[in-house]
Amino acid sequence: MRLVFGLVLLVGVGLAGFAVYMAQNYIGAYESALTEARSKTVDSTPVKMIYVSSKPIAYGQEIKAEDVRLAPWPQEILPEGVFTEENPLLGPNIDRRVALRAIDPFEAMLPTKVSEPGGAAGLTSYLRAGESAFAIKVDVASGVSGFLRPSDHVDVYWTGRVDTNGRGSGEVTKLIQTGIRLIAIDQNSDSETTSATIARTVTVAATREQVAALTHAQSTGKLTLSLIGTNDTTIVDEPVEVDQLSMLGIERQAAPAPAAQQQTCATRVRRGAEVVSIPIPCTN
């Protein structure tokens, strides 16, 4: 009896060992096939070595050599303006660079994310040629209730009192600037912020002519901002202006024509030593 039990145990152990051996062979063959398939995929996809971030980089932080590294990137989806070995991000002849926005690990380093050599993460780095920074006072109503972010675009409306064709002054709201780009909310120029902020001032990038118009408008009335869509390319050709009558749908009455002056004619008649003027019908 014991002999039979021993034989059964030996057969069971042998079958278990054979099953483990077969499983190991199967898993090993699968891993080898998977590794070979991956290598073929990598070899068949053209790549280019570009600089990517190796760890999180905060807004305004100076970028150092240990913060970035070269990594393969598929050429088919290569971002425009990337830094490569031929166009390095840092080097002996390149001054310090700082991050113009928060950068996550393994992001491709682009000129829009970093400053020029020796630059800083101030407002001047956000201004294009011919642009100036201008601050507009806002509140919870005129500032779109805290939903504004740097890099958003807004329309600017002016509300004030103007002379309505010589019939007294009336309040008018008019669109004075379209598609103005925001570069800072209060003292924050980081476009990656996610918290809503009730701003007291917003800073816009505008041409010198726009700055002059905004300065005059802010000193003579109230400015209100209207947030527009990211992909909105609408061109406003006709002036947008509303007063109280047009808002209520009341037609403006034409000014009454001045009454024609009645022409009078007269003749002079001498009566003794006195000359008297007598009205007569006009013949012309």
C-alpha cells in the first residue's frame, strides 16, 4: 500500500514539475516575442533626439542642466522649434534661461515655454514687437467674475456720457477694442493657474495707439471686459454701440426743422417832417 502511495506521489511531483517547466518556456517565449516586436516598432519609427524636462519645473525657475535631458521623439509628431543637439537649450555660450510657465516631467522644451538666453520670467517676455503692457481696473462684474486667465483674449467696452447730437448728454456703451490679449491677472502671469481669482487689475498687451485709447477711455468712463472664445476669429467691421433708446427699442425722433422766418417788407412814407414805415406785401 505504501509502495502504491509513493508511486502516485512521485508521478504527481513529476507532472507538476513538467507543468512548471512548460509554463516557464511559454512565458519566456512570449516575453522574447514581445521584446522583439517592440524593438521592431522602435526601429521602424524615425525618431529625433530632443531636449525634454526630466522633472517638474516651476514658473520662473531657472533651468539647469540636470533639469533636462535628451530623449527620442517621433519625427512624425515633432513639435515646431524644439531644442536639439544642433540647437541646444543650454550651453557654454548660452546664458541662463527661466521657465515662462509650469512644465511637467518629460515635456518637450519649446521656445514658448522658456525665456531667451539671459531673460527673465517678467512681463517683458510676454510682449511682442510693438506691444506695451497696460493695466485695466476691474471688479467682480467687469472682470468676468474671476474666470480670466493670462493668455485669454477679451473685448473691451466703454460706458460713459456723450453729447447726443446737441440734445443733451446721454450714457452710451461702445465696443472700443477687440481681441485684446491678457498677460497678467493682478501680479500673476502664469497661464497654468487653475484657481479662480477676483482680480482688481488685469494687464493687457496692446499697441501704443490702443494704450492711448484705453487710457482716455478709463479716465472718462467705465471699462468692462468680455471674454471671447479661444478659436474666435470674428472680425468686427461695423461699430457696436448701444444707448438707452436703442436698448429699449425706441426709435430716435428726428430733430424738428427750424421754423422759416417770415419775410416782411415795408415802405417809407414822409408825413410832413416825419418819416413813417408802412408794412406792405412782399413782391418777391
